[in-house]
Amino acid sequence: MKSSLYKISRWKHYKKIKTCLLVEDLLLVNGHVPKDIKLHCFNRQDEMNIFIQVDYDHFGASLRDIFDENWQRTSIMTSLAKQIVKAIQC
């Protein structure tokens, strides 16, 4: 609580945010932490590209996949290993 993300990263968005502690109920699905899904949208020269990041087993193996907007796995690599099971169903 003593450190400032603004002072560490210099991201101006954090400059005026007061430090606080946020606590939420733990959400479990069948006794496990659910998949974490994030959308990344990029607009370059009026062309929108959407990528879907899915993190699995957040408190375990920490695996990650990146899908395109049609839920097809991409070849995009991150610092986390790719999930080795079938793609998630939507």
C-alpha cells in the first residue's frame, strides 16, 4: 500500500488514483477458479483487430491461449505456456 504504480511505471492513468485495498468473494466453478478472459482491441489505420486472451489455472500451471475474433487459436506467444487441451467452447 506504500508503493505507487504511477511512480513505478509512470502511467499517467494511475497518478490520481488513491491507493486502497479491494477484496472480492472468491468465485469458483466446480471447485476451481474459472478461466480468465480478456479482450484486446487494436485499431490501426481504420482496421480493427480483436484478440481474445484466455488464462487457465490461474493459481496452478498458469497457461494462456490467444484466439482471434472467431475463436481460432493464433500463433501469438506470451510468457506463459499454451494450453494443451481443446480450445474452449463458447
